[in-house]
Amino acid sequence: MKTNENAHDGKADKPELSHRLRLEERAYYLWLEQGCPHGDRVRHWLQAESELTATPKDEGERRSDVREGK
């Protein structure tokens, strides 16, 4: 029987939960970086999702767009 203390042990091993935890953490840090604005949680979540699912090719294109001012 699991107790409250160890009820969450091993859950981060599941890929979908691990991905969600990374999304939550990234969205939180985006929120902090942008001054903790209210009402932007969906935008932060979608940005985090976009960043975490970007392929290396996508990331390279995004960096070149930033350098070129697009």
C-alpha cells in the first residue's frame, strides 16, 4: 500500500507525465521571465509546448529568423 509520502514515486518515469512536467516547468519559467502577467497562461503553455516539441531543424530555422530580424 502506498502512503502519501511515496504515492508519486516512479510517475515521472511515464513518458507522457514526464513530458507534461517539463511543459509545466517551461511554461512557469516563461511566465516568470515575462514579469508574471495575469491572463497569459494559455500563451505560455503553447509557447512551452512549441519549444519542447521543436525538432533540431525547426530550432535552427527559428534562430536564423531571429538573427535576420523576422
